[in-house]
Amino acid sequence: MRREPGRRRRDRPGAGRPRAGHATAALPAARRLAVTGLAATGLTATGLLAVACWSAAPATFHPAGVAGNAAGAGTAAPSGRNAVVRPPFGTNVHIVMPGWLPADSGEIPAVIAAKDFLLAFLYAEYRGNQDDRWTGYASGSVIGALKSDLEAPDVTAESFTGTIIFSHIRAFPDPIVKGGVDVSECFDNAQSSNTGLTTGKVIPDQVPADQHYYRNTDVMAVANGRWHVVSVYPVVYYPQAKECMP
């Protein structure tokens, strides 16, 4: 089975769970991502933030936003304290990120950092692992695990086009990490396609339909005075993740 954009394979570091090809994170290429949420309501336009929305891909395919390899290069400055950082996805990609924030003000920075991480990790997949800004939102051993994911041939040789939708974001205390906050969300990459990184040609999709919808959960904790992803739980696919129903 080929990987989907944003679908991370790594299990929670040290948890001892079998990986068996299962993804574990949020983010943040077209048919690789993952997410978590609970309320089984439909995705509506209310409260959604269109993170990237362009049209028309170049005639000769090259992922847009390639001028800046360093972390943070080409990133639009947030317009407010709670604005997410938007990587420079090209005109061939549309990312939808909910504007939802928790009622608990202490959890808001964790949720913002989680959103930034999801988008940055997804952008790394879009660029075929030629961008590392996502590492600024992660800390500890999870960085090595996610780097290993991004070094896989089905990431380094691919990009993606189309629409990816995050929904049903929620935050709650982590049961293991002291002071940690779990941020989960649903991920929908059914309207996206993996493409060859240099050719732009669509790669046939052989993933079971239900695996385009899943829940991802990232564990957030404070490191060096900032919230970072420190661990990732295995993703849960629809229909087990009923809230992520298409």
C-alpha cells in the first residue's frame, strides 16, 4: 500500500506499539495525512480558515514556493496572535484548516502550535522533503522518527495536488505527559492526488476509500518556553473514527 500525504507512520516514541505501516500524526502530502476529533457533525464553512487556495498548476510541474529552503523562509507573517503560519503552497493546492480554538485559554497556544506543525509537515511532503520548517514545531525523539518518514522514497519522489481538509479539532489533557495537551483532528485527503515530484503526473491511487479519512492526535508539551509536538499517536481510520465520516 502506498502512502498518503500527511499520513505519518511513526508510533508514539517508546510506547512499544507495533507500527505495521500505520500512520500516526496530523500532517499536516495529498494522500498521506492523519487526524482526530469527536463530534460527528458535518464540515461547514463556518469557522474554517482557508490556509492556501490557488488555481492552475505550472505547465512543467515544480512545486510552488521552492525559493526558500530554510525553516521559515517564504512563510507569511501571522496577522494576529492566534493566526496560523501558512507555508507557501502552490496554486495547485488548497488546504482547509478550521479556525476553532478551545475555550480553555491555556490550551490555545498548544492548538495554534499543532496547526502550524500540521501545515509545515504537510508542506515538507509537498516539497518532497526539501523543506524542514516543521522541525521548529517539534521536540525530542519524535523529530528523528518523523525525519525517517520523510526520507521514504514515496515522499522524496512525490508531491501532491488538490484539496486537503482538516476538521473536528479538539484539545484535551494527555494522560501520560505531565502538562501535555493532546490535539486531535480529522483529516480528509480524498480530493487530492499524489504526483511525481519532477513530472507532476498523477500517481494512481490504490488506497482503500475509507483510509482517506482518519483521526490524528499529536501530543503537545512546552519545551524551551514554547509548545512543541513531542509525540504522536497512531491514526484511527474511518469508520472506527466515526466523527471523520465523509
